[in-house]
Amino acid sequence: MRKKEFLTKLRQNLRGIPSEEIHDILYDFEEYFNGGIQDGRSEEELADSLGNPKNIAKQVRAEFMVQLAKDAPSIRNMLNAIFATIGPGFFQVIGLSFIAIGVMIFLNQLSIVDFSWGYLWPIFVLAPGVAFEASYFTNPMRGKTNLSLLIPGGILTISGVLLFHGVYTDFVYLARLWPIFVLAIAFGLFQFYFFGSKNEWFLLPVGVLGAIGSIFLVRNLVSSQTFGYFLGLLLIILGLLMGFTIQKRFKE
């Protein structure tokens, strides 16, 4: 792909952004091409290094919509920011969920299956979670604009799976498995840290929630003697991690 074709496709996919913003964006990319050409690189090589202009436009639009929602808060701007951020993966998962529910209702009307909302309602927790996860991981230009989707994605996905397990086991095990809900929150926060934040202090709530959830889960599943070994080992590990972290901070 040559420079002219790249810039044309980029412009075509920047709809929804003011023309002056589009002009500045295209100017920056054109300068990138001009600088690379002066260094002896071909237009095709430079275009390949940038990637798909359609994906670049999606990321630029998402960042612009989010910033616009911050600068001029309104329902319209907030909705535009949400739709630009979550991407098509979210709607694809939700759409598949609607299709699955519709098929079940249709088969129930034909007396082929015995459909009951009592067994299916956790889908309204699980489907948004999977949709948030898919929206992030299927986005080739994933970045900070949609990184926050991983928090509700992790929480709702794990919680939805646990609720489905509860529905099909009459919730007899939920009295022991409830700490998984706490671990779900820790998992969602950890995803946010691992895939983008990289702020070590963000691991504090992850560690606290993870420790609380793990302690109560193990306590509910094992004998008192085994739990004593687990708790002792966990406290030793946490103490060592805190010591190393504090020492590292003071050296910096």
C-alpha cells in the first residue's frame, strides 16, 4: 500500500471526527511518510509498519470520543464514547446470546425442549462479561481506551459461570464457593494491571481481595489442619513480598 492509498483509507474511516481534527491527524501521518522516505524507506514499507489504516482510525476515533465525553459531558457524547470503545466484539457476543435464547424459546414452543428461565437467567450476567472480554481481545488496536472493559469483563464472566453452576446444582455448593465472587473482582482488577496499567500499587487491592477470597475458599473446602498449613504458608509469602516491595521502594 502506498502513501496516497493509506491516507485515503484513513480519512474515509475517520468519520464522526471534526474536519480540523482529521486534517491534523492526516498531517501527522503524512509527515511520518515524508520522514521515512527521506531516510530511504519505501512507502509500502512505511505503510506496513503502521498497520491497517481502518484499525488505526478506530483507535483514533475511540480516543477522540472518550476525550470529547470528558471535555463536554452529555448523554450523547458518553454513548458515542461507549460505542466507540467497546467495538463490534461486544455486540457480536450479545447478538449470539439473543440468538441462543430465541432458539431455546422456539424449541420450547414446539415441545422439543423444556425451556425454563429459572435455568437460563445467569446468561444475563455471563454474556456481558464475555462480551467485554471479546471486545478487548478481538480489537487489533486495543489500548488504554478500552482497557477498562477488562474489569467488568473478568468480574461478570467468572460470576456468571459460578451462577450457572449454582442454578444447575440448586445452589447447594454456594455456601462454600461464595469466595469465588471475591476472587472474580480480584481477577478483573488484575487483568487491568497486567494488560496495561503496570502500576505496582494497583496490585494492592488485587492482593487483598485475592488473599481474602483464597483464605475463605480454602477454609470452606479443606480440613482445619490443612487450612492451618495453607494459612501459615500464605502469610509467609505475603510477608516476604511486602518486605521485598518496601525495600525496593526505599532503594529507588
